Amino acid sequence: MTRLSVEMLAADAPAPITSAGHAQLGIAVLVGIAVIVLLITKFKLHAFLALTIGSLALGAVAGAPLDKVITSFTSGLGSTVAGVGVLIALGAVLGKLLADSGGADQIVDTILARASGRAMPWAMVLIASVIGLPLFFEVGIVLLIPVVLMVAKRGNYSLMRIGVPALAGLSVMHGLIPPHPGPLVAIDAVGANLGVTLALGILVAIPTVIIAGPLFSRFAARWVDVPAPDRMLPQRASEELERRPGFGATLATVLLPVVLMLAKALVDIVVDDPAHTTQRVFDVVGSPLIALLAAVIVGFFTLGRTAGFTKDRLQQTVEKGLMPIAGILLIVGAGGGFKQTLIDSGVGQMVLDVSKDWSIPALLLAWLIAVAIRLATGSATVATVSAAGLVAPLAADMSTTHAALLVLAIGAGSLFFSHVNDAGFWLVKEYFGLSVGQTVKTWSVMETIISVVAGGLVLLLSLIL
């Protein structure tokens, strides 16, 4: 199992494009990040351009040939857009369809009618956790955004009071709970038991998401008081609609991709045979692209047709849904390009090399290594795979429980302080209409709270179990 994680690590961290030493690489990282922050905050440059220039600056300081820096940046941009671009587009179309048909109104009105003011953040974190169980973080974001923005607007809630719990629910699921890819890779690498890891992961996730979500959102709402951005806010459906989709049909449409992806995860666990016909079928229908595409197509009938939309009206809805996301795609893609430039420059390997001689407990070591790689590369998945590959030999003498806790320590560390080299940072910033500073005060601090609280709970459990 360890060999698999090493092979994946090698795939994520190819031969460096520079021969710079550790000190020079460290300086290059600081310069690259400083350039990005300065260009955005001081000179008000568009984040896409700032990330592009920052990537070139990082490569130049690291002593990498300019042509290789450009190749790293463009390949990272391309792979990021290929990975999440279509999902963002499909999610935007589904969100617009929900809004124009009145389906989002139906969900929001039902939630507002059944949840009081104090209960609303708790309702949002519960919804986000359930939806986020089988979904990638980016997919969960695009599915929840219309609901979060409309609840905040219609209920006159602080956007951060509603948005932070939803983000916390998604992020905790992404980092700690299988069947997300990061935890699954770590489980495979250290030879942990899936069931034990899942059980302990839920035990750690519940208090973590409470602290980082509803509780922290009180402070986040005081620090950053912003309204829901009009450009991303679905408007109330026209009163001229023939009728509005029912709550059950709307919820079923939104949850369809969740069900398909969860079914795929369960089949993968139960069948565990890539050549088996059942698993091959679910590998297709449960992929994020097909699952979201299916929701959009089903939505044409359950939402659009129910509301009396003609074919021309459906086409207009798709076009209008796609228009606002061009800037988001470029920014998220450029964030991926910056991340790839970091990785190809050897920053991730530098962190691994420096951490090899640290003499500290295995669980804390795993957490710290994941934190360092997360800060350097911006990728929770790369941090998880890299840290798991490094500390896997330490699990050989561990009990089943402690091997599972090792996986959770890695997952917790991989979520630490998302900043400008993380595509997720830009996704949250653009969707919620925040500045860089506001995103740091809310999203970045929330991610840090998740990482520290989950890491602390893992260490506490290791003393008890």
C-alpha cells in the first residue's frame, strides 16, 4: 500500500524545473505570495493577472527557466479548469435554473418557515455536511451557493453568519471523511481500516464543524459585514410563472448528484473490483461531471417544464447562468497555475526534505508535514498524499485505532490556512464577493480553526484510545 502512495506522490511532484536550494526556494515562495497580495490589495489589479505575474516572479526568484515556468503555470491552469471548470459551469446552470423556475424560492421559503434566526446557521451546517459527504468541495459550493445567498438576503441574515457554517460543513467532510479522495488515499497509504477511520472521523468532525461553523460565524459576521453580492444572487422568480416547482421535486433535483456520487462511493467499497460491470457503470454515472449533468437535464423537466418554460426560455436560462462565471473560472484556474508552479519548482519536496529529521510524535509529525505542504502548495490533496507517503512506515507498529487517527491527523493538517495559492480561496472570494483581506479573515481563519481543532481532538483521542 505504501508503494501506491509513493507512486502517486511522484506523479504529483515531478522533477523540479530549478536546481535552487531550500533557502532560495523559501525566498521565492515568499516573494511570489507577496507580489500577488501587493498587486491585488495595493494596485487593485485583477486577481487573474496578479496570480499570473506572481507565478512568473516565483519562478524567476527560484532560478527556473522562464519557458518552463510558463509551461508549469499553463499546465496547472489547464488541469484546474479541466477538473473544476465544467463542474462550476454545470453548477451555475443548475443554480440559474433553480432561481428562474422558482425552485430556489421554494427551498428558501421552506427553510425560513421552519428554522428560526438562531437555528439558521445550524440548519445550514447540517445541510452542507449532508450534501458534502460524497461531493468534492467545489461541487458542494456550486450547489449550495444559490441557497446560501438567497437565505441571507431574504431572511436578512449576515452573509458570513449563513455562509461560514456551510463552508465549514463542506470543508470538514472534504478533509476528514471517506469517501473523499484525500482520506481514501491516506487510508490506503498507511493501511488503516476504513470503517474505524470513518467512525473516528465522524467523532472528530462533529465538534470541529460546530466550532468552526455556527460558533465561529458569530465572530466572522462581526469582522466582515458584507451583503450577498448582487451579481451572484439569484433573483426571485417572476410572478408571471404558471406555477412553482414543489419542495420535494426541487430538493430531489439538487440532491440527485449527491445520491449518484454517494452510490458510486458505496459500490467502490462493496464491490472493490474495477473490472466488475456494476462498478464500471457507477464509475461513470457517479462521476461529478455526469452527476451534475444529469441534475441539469432532470432539472429541465422537474424545474423548467414545471414552471412553464419553453425551449427558448430554457436556452436563455443556460446562457444567463454561464455569463457570470467567466471571471471566476480564470481566477480559479490561475490559482491552480500558481500551485503547479510551486510544485514543479520543488517546494513540496523541499518541505518533505526539511521535515525528515524532526523528532516528534508520529501524529503531530503527520499533522505538521501536511500543514507545511498545504501552506507551500495550496493543495489539500497534495498535502494529504505527500504526508501519507512520508509517514506511512510509522503506521507499521500502530494499533488499528492509532492508524486511523494517523489518517485523520494528516487530513486535519491538509486544511490549514488556505490562502492565495489555493484555488478554493479564490472560489470562495469570488462567489461571496469578498476582498482578499476579508477572505483571509473569514475563510482562511475558518480553515485554520478546522485544522487546529481537528488535530487537537485527534491527539486527545490518541491518549484515550
